Amino acid sequence: MEISLEGKVALVTGVGPNIGSGLALALAKYGAKVACNDVSDDSIKACIARIERNGGEAMAAPGDVTDEEVVKGYIQSVLDRWGRLDIVVNNAALLGGRGVLDESAETFEKMVKVSALGTFLNTKHGGRAMAERGIKGSIICVSSSNGWNGSAGVIAYAFHKGGVNNFVRAAAMDLAPYGIRVNGITPTAPNPDNPELLAERARQGLGPGGVLVTGPGPGLGGPTGDEEWRRPSRWTGQRPPMVPMGTTGTPTDLGHAVAWLCSDYARLITGTDLVVDGGARAKNFAYFPAAPEDLAGPLPLITLDDTPPFEG
Ligand SMILES: NC(=O)c1ccc[n+]([C@@H]2O[C@H](COP(=O)([O-])OP(=O)(O)OC[C@H]3O[C@@H](n4cnc5c(N)ncnc54)[C@H](O)[C@@H]3O)[C@@H](O)[C@H]2O)c1
């Protein structure tokens, strides 16, 4: 009973070197052919190279997920090349931003647009490509813990990820008559594990999470002003352990979960959200787990990338 995506074709949006590339690699390692979308040609090239050196098959599907003609165009190019589409992963998004007192209308609109229109248009035209061909496919929307709970400093991100969560349920209803499933997946600050990205961050003097190794991390969102009326938005002292299993995992953990959710074993799972975070979201606000070093920890990670570590 092996999970296999052999014979399936996937489209992953926003294949930057962190989560998008990890999900694309996972789908390829489980046997799918993968079309890689991004606005960055460099990210697409790097993702295709990563898939190919790991024995998979990939193609480029470049372009802006918010432009309907562009979306139709790259989906058509996937159909022209491979004749079908079984899986769409709506991963492209703009992260970061600022809190409600400081966010600009321009940034708010831009961030919401990428997530809202990108997720809608790729689900619309991906769903049509499936329905027209009688393909009982799977559409995944990448959410975030910020779509379920509040954090200071990320008002646009919180707004669009919250929208993604109910989009999943409504689109699942629209597509259920065709046997097409729509589900969300919720990561919580996974630890990057793409060897190329880790090497790049090391070269820049950054830690694996992209935070300066020498100084305090900037946390989520932009800085607040220094007017007299300002109040701090977050605790800056030492934090107690926050994750029940000691780790929120990696993009590889997300990739295994997405591959299973896109497999035929998950044929009746639709309109739901799969949380891959070591129990972080389930935790009661007043409960702090024991220190990670005192925990048994999860099972060892089943790795998917055979790339030897890149030189830092
Ligand atoms: N990194 C985290 O800690 C974290 C946590 C929870 C959820 N997520 C979600 O996971 C997904 C990936 O996160 P990531 O950390 O890999 O982000 P990332 O910024 O590294 O990658 C996002 C990619 O989307 C692309 N993109 C942006 N706008 C686009 C557009 N209009 N058209 C096509 N591509 C576009 C970017 O070029 C980039 O490569 C996002 O949906 C994010 O919200 C991330």
C-alpha cells in the first residue's frame, strides 16, 4: 500500500526555494509530473533543477497568478505538454506586512490580491481543466496559522489567509459534483530544509529561518513607530517552549502530507484543513509544553531531497 501519484500532473504556484519548492519536489518524488509557477524565473529554474536532480519530471509555468489570461495560458501549456491536470497547489503569496495602524492601502491591496485572485483563478481554471476531462483531481490551498489565530503586525496576511480558509470550504462545494476535492493545509513557521536555500542564508549570515544570527529577530510584520502613544505589540523577552512536539517541522513534512492528500487514498476528504505543526495550533493559550530537549520528539524525518549539502 504505497502512496503513489504516478500518472498524475500537478501545478504548484509560487515555487520559491522554501515551501513551494518543497511541495513541488514532494509531488515529483511521489511520482507526479510537476509544472512550476512563479513570477521569478530564477525560482522556477532552481525548482525544476531540484526536481530533475532528484529523478523527477518538471516544466516551467511562469507568470503572475493574479492575471487571468496568464493563468489560462500556463494551464493550457501544461495541458499541451502532458494532456491533463490532476493537482493544483495554490501556494503563491506575499508574506510579511505590518499591523493595522501602519499598513499601507497599497501593500494591503497587493498582498490580498495575490492570495485572493491567485487562489481563485488557479482553482477556477485548474478546476475547469479537470472537470472538462472528467478528472477527479485535488486542489490544495496553503493557509497559515495566521489564518486561524491573530498575530500583531500582519494584518493583510491575516485577512487573506482567513479568506483562504473559507474559500476552501466553498470551492469544495462547487467542485464536489465533479469528484474534485479542495482542501487547505496549514503550516506554522516550518524550518526551511532546502539545501540550496540554507546555503544561501548561511552566505548572507542569516540563520535557517532568515533571521540575523547575531541580533534579535524582527518577528512578524514591520516595526511600529516611536510616537508617545505607541504600545509594544509583542513580548520580546525569553519565550517559553511553544510547540507540543518540540518542532513545527519542515517543508518536507508538508510535502508528505500534501502528497497523501492528493492521492487516491484521500478520495473522500474535501473542504477540510490539514495542520502540520507539531500540535502548535491545538495548544491552549495558557499551556506551555516542556522544553524540546526533554521531549521524545517526533519520528525521524523521511527526507526527499538527495542533494548533498551545498557549500555555504
Ligand atoms: N514561511 C512560513 O513560515 C509560512 C508559514 C505558514 C504558511 N506559509 C505559506 O506557505 C506559502 C509559501 O511560503 P514561503 O515561505 O515559501 O514564501 P516565499 O515568499 O518564499 O515564496 C512565495 C513565492 O510566491 C511567489 N509569488 C509571489 N507573488 C506571486 C504572483 N503574483 N504570481 C506567482 N508567484 C508569486 C514568490 O515569487 C515566491 O517565490 C505561502 O502561501 C505562505 O503564506 C508560510
